[in-house]
Amino acid sequence: KNFLGGVKMSRERWSSRSIFILAAIGSAVGLGNTWRFPGQAYQNGGGAFLIPYFIALVTAGIPLLIMEIAIGKKFQAGAPTAFRKLGKKKGFEWLGWWPLATSFAIVAYYCIVMSWTFNYLWHSLTLAWTKSSSADFFYGDVLRLSDSPGNLGGLNMPLVIGLVLTWIFIWFSIRNGVKSMGKIVKWTVPLPIILLIILVIRALTLPGAIDGINYYLTPQWDRLKDINVWAAAYGQIFFSLSVLFGIMVAYASFLPKDSDVPTNSMIIAFADCLLSFVAGFAVFGTLGFLQQTSGTAIADMSITGPGLAFVTYPEAIAQLPGGLWIQVVFAFLFFLMLLTLGIDSAFSIVEGIVTGLVDKFGWDKKKTVAGMCFVGFAAGLIFATNAGLYWLDIVDNWVNNFNLILIGVFECVVVGWIYSAKKLRNEFNEDSNMKFGPWWDFMIKYVTPLSLLGLNILFLIDSFK
Ligand code: PHE
């Protein structure tokens, strides 16, 4: 019984350790691996991008992933409550709300990308973008996305329908808490991985693929001098691992108290990075093929932001040898992969927010899920207007490359210095065979926060130059 005399509900639990790992991988692996990562690599120096990316993984991604999972498991609560308990004097609850607010901004636009994907999936049945060009399909007739700021220009119906479908899907997946999520991730994790493997094989066996792979893996060293490349790498790592959003805290809060944090975290990080790397082969192999058929060099394709998965890739698919139905099949597989990859990331964000609210205010979980889905849908409508792409770019850039990094700095200071990195490490080491040494404390106390802080200062200077 709790102090009010009611029956204290015991906390929801994952049905097994592997379901937790699957769900966390589901959250981490998403559009970030297949859409955002290759695009970032393309814009930030090809193979050279892999270096800041790897450095970001080791100096920030992994230490923070472990930290968030350790905190969630220890305090058995969503981010705001966990950070409140961690600070003893209740001073750090805000550090839990901040990531949740960030999550909200992310989920609003993540779902619009899901909505584009729904539309592409539907139109892949007729390869609609071959009627004019895939750029016209995206920016013109069908999705009517433009990146000019003004003129919201009314809502674009196909996007709204896609958005509704996405949110229904999200609601359905998490409506019964971790139990229903567990059933969904059994499908939404393995299926897209199988599809990805098929797409990689197809890409690598296309004529010209090797040129694309060369582009992907050949470093443009001079790009490493550009601070934006480094900021992009850190931003990409956090986005991809879903850290600093309070999600991993929430997911880990449904683990039993004696769970193994280090091993689970390493599996999640490894799976996520591996899939990004592999997805690069599918995308760049296909770009190499497109270079051959279109005669435009990859470097001159000037792919920006969303263009890679939604303009260039569909264009390449429409050139595939073997006739129309082969093209339809691969288009369908590609967008089905994006959709199933993205859905468990999307619902993890909502679950992170819901867990935070429920643990703090004691609200009914089912109602909170339904309410959040509605609010998230409403907020996403701005991205379903003609100016949607413009807003998406701004939100994506600031939220990931600036705000997120700042959250990282604060989390490190609070956990590393105020709570004590060593104490947390001793706690999570206790339940694991994989013991982390003092280097982890050193990362959390010095390396991670200082490198993040430096990056943010340089990013600011650069933005206002
Ligand atoms: N990690 C997910 C991806 O790579 C996206 C995501 C971002 C999920 C933030 C949760 C929170 O697509």
C-alpha cells in the first residue's frame, strides 16, 4: 500500500531482457540511420565524416548512453523524476524536462517525415514520381514541399493523411505500455534489417556501384577543419543513439533493478552504428549507379537535407534494370523499410515523454498516451504546410546541433560532479560482467562536457558570423 492508503501499483516491466534490447535498438535505429546519416556523410566530407563520427561515439555517445540507462534503471522513473531524485535537493528536475521538451520538437517533425514515407509507399505502387521527376513529386505536384519561410499556404492533404496514419500507429503501439511495445518491436526491428540487407545486395550489384562506395569511403580530409562537420557528427550520434532525449532513461526504468547496464548499452550502440554504416552502402552504391545512368557526378548531385532518400534514391530506383515491376518492388521495399524503421523510433519518443509525465503527476497512462498523440499530431501540422520544409530544417539544425549538445553538457556536470560519476559507475558495474574502468568517469567529468561545450561555442560563433 502506498502512503495514501491505495494499492501501490508495481512498475511495468519488459517481458524479457532481449525485448528491452530490441526496443532500445528500435528506438535508436530509424530514419537517422538510413536517411539522416548518409545525408550527413555526403555533406560533411564522405569518408572523412566517419572520423568525427567515431570520435563522437566514443567520447560522448557511449558514455552518455550508459549514463542514461544507468540512471533510468537506478531511479526506476522517467527523466524528470529520475533527475529530481538524483539531485537529492530536488534541484535538477528541470534537467529531466528539458530533454522531454526537445523530444516533443523532434517527434513533431519526425512524424512528418514518416508521413512523406507513407505517401511514397503508396505512390511506389505506380512509381508516380517517374511521371515527371522525383524532385517535382517532392517539391511540386504531390507533396508540394517548399523551403521558403513565409506563406504557410494551407494544409496539404496527403501529408495530413500520412500524419494521421502515423499517429494512429504510434498510439496503437504504445497504448498498453511496454507490453504492447514489446509485441510490436518483435516485428519492427528485424523486418527492416532484412529489407536493408536486400537493398544493400541490390545496390552493390548495380553497375557503377563501386564509384559510389568510393565516394562514401574516400575521406575529403580538408573538411575536418570545418567545425560544422564536427558539430554535425556529435549531433548525428545523439540523434541516432536516441540519447539526451530522456528516452533511454524511460526505457531503462522498466528494467529490473539488477539488470546489466554496460553490456546492454554496448549492444545497442554497436547495432546502431553498424546499421548506419551498412545503410551507407545501400545509399551510396545506388548513387554510384545513378552517376552512371544520369551522367551527373555524385559530388555535383547537390543533395541537401531530405533530398537523398526522397528525391535522389527514388530517381535511381526508377532507372533500375529489369523493367517496371522490379522498380515497383524495390521502391516498395525501400519505403516499407523506412516506415518500419521509423515507427519504433517515433513511438519511443512519445513513450519517453509519457513516462516522464506519468511518473511525475501520477496520471493515467492510457489517457496520457492518447492525449500526447493528439497534441503531437496537432503540433506536426505546421510541417504539413507549404513552408513545412523550411521549419523542419531550422528545428532540425538548432535542436540537434545546438540544444542537444547543451543538454549533454549539463547532464555530464550534474551526474559527473554533483552525483559522482564514480558512484554511478560502481553501481552499474556491480550487476555486470563487463566492468567499466575509471576512464568512464574521466569521459563524463571532463572529455564529454568540455568537447561539447567547445563545440557549442564554435557553433554559435559560426552561426552569427
Ligand atoms: N534514433 C532515431 C533514429 O535514428 C531517432 C530518434 C531521435 C529517436 C530522437 C528518438 C529520439 O532515427
